Amino acid sequence: MYNIAILIPVFNKLEYTKRCIAQLSEFRIDPELQHSCLSIVLIDDGSSDGTSEWVRKQHPEVHLLEGDGTLWWSGGINMGAKYAIETLKADFLLLWNNDIQVAADYFKKLDLLLPDLAKDTVVGSKVYEAIGSDIIWAFGGYFNAKTGTNYMIGTRQKDGEAYMSAREVDWIPGMGTMFPVAVVQKIGFWNDEDFPQYYGDSDYTLRAKKAGYHNIVYPQLRIWNDNSSTGLTHQGSFRGLCRTLTDMKSSSKLSTNIRFYRLHATSPLAYQRLIAHYFKMIGGFFKWKILAMFGMKKKR
């Protein structure tokens, strides 16, 4: 039997956590799992909505770890990973979010992969957009270190033949991604200094790839991502734009993106992509502000 520790970093949003734990608790005791034993490790980073109290009272089988509000995503994963490796003696670490739902056969499909899974494989899932949708959110990620091209594969595409076969990719988002513990032993933990929130997942899987591991997305592992609860956008205000460029909760935080390219780009040309991204983002903001003066509004 392989011990799989499911790591779930949370901050508030107790209703999501209740649904998530209820779903995982059913899978954990599924008698059809022949090759895996599941443990749930929830890392509560200082929630103020009673998350820890609820978990302790309602789900004593969950391994509860508590932070002080400064862990963010990568720090939470690190705390959970250390506990899973040292205390639970886990063989695999499965990264999870409390706002995702999975197909009913997810863990059965994962269980079937284990006997023949190569030791140098990082397992990724096919992630869809809204619950019940067949529109893909991510089928892994692509990154070209020379040109700087960086994107999630399959985004906003309808699921189909192109996404029905296992595919090796450059990086994988941090939900439904499973690492052999040997990866951590070889490359270390997640970079919670440079990437405390966003890019922690892509940075880590790129590091794993550089160390000789293969990031492979398996289409039979299906997840639905509630991205309505994710990230920070400017919402059309100048103050919001400034926050988008500087806030930890934003994937467009300028300093974070610069650090990512500094660590993973291999050519000065790669920075052209980064410059183009911010030119489009900031230029587009002011373009629509000006057009709005003449009664023209951006279609949503």
C-alpha cells in the first residue's frame, strides 16, 4: 500500500472546507482502493471563521496543522509536506484546494495508476472550469525558457480528443498534483520566500523537471475548479490596478513575475513576453478608461 497525504492549505472559507472534507472523507474509506491509503492534512493559516474548531470537533481523523496567518500557499504546503513526510511517513504528497470538486472515480483512477507509475513521475490532473463544465481550465502548463512564453494548456477549450491522452508538460498547477516524496528529498521544499502565493506551483514543477522528473497530466484524473473564489482583479479602478500589480493575492504582482523569469528564463528575450504582458494589461486599462469617456464600454 502507498501512503498518500492530501495537503489542503486553507484560510477562512469554512463552507468550502466543509464540502471538501466531506467529499474526501468518503473517498478515504473506499474499499475499492487496492493500492493506496489516504490521509487528509489540513493546514489552517490563522482562519478567523472557526475552521480549526470545526475540523477538531467534526473530523478528528483529519490531521490539523495551524499557522499564524503568514504561511500563504507555499508556506502551508511546506508545513503539510514536512508533517506528512516526518510523521505520516507518506510515499506521495497530493496537493489540494478546498474549493475544488473531483469526479466520483478520481481516487479509483489514481489508485490504478500507482502499481505501474514510474518513480520519476509527477502526476497532474485535468482541471475544468466551473463545476460540471466540460471547458478546460488547465491541462498542465507550457513554458519556453528562451522566448518567455508561459501559459496553461487548454484554457477555455472544450474537452475533446486532444485532451484524452496522458501528456508530458513543463509545469502543473497546484491542485490535484501528486509528488513522490523523493522529489522533495532531491530538490527541497516549495519556495515560500520568492513565491509565497502565486507561481509556487509552476516554480516547483519546473524545478522538478530540471532535476530529471517528468510532469505528466493524466486525463482520467478529473477536477473542477471554482475559480470564482480565486485571485485579485482590478475591477476597473485605478486603485484596483495598483493593487493588482503589488498585492500578494494577485497573479500579476510585478515583483513575483520578475522573480519567476529571473529564476527560469535562459535568455534576455524572454523578458519581452513579460513586458508585453504588462503593456497590454496597463495599456488596456487606460484605453478603456478613455473610450468610456465617449460612451464605449468593454464587453464582459
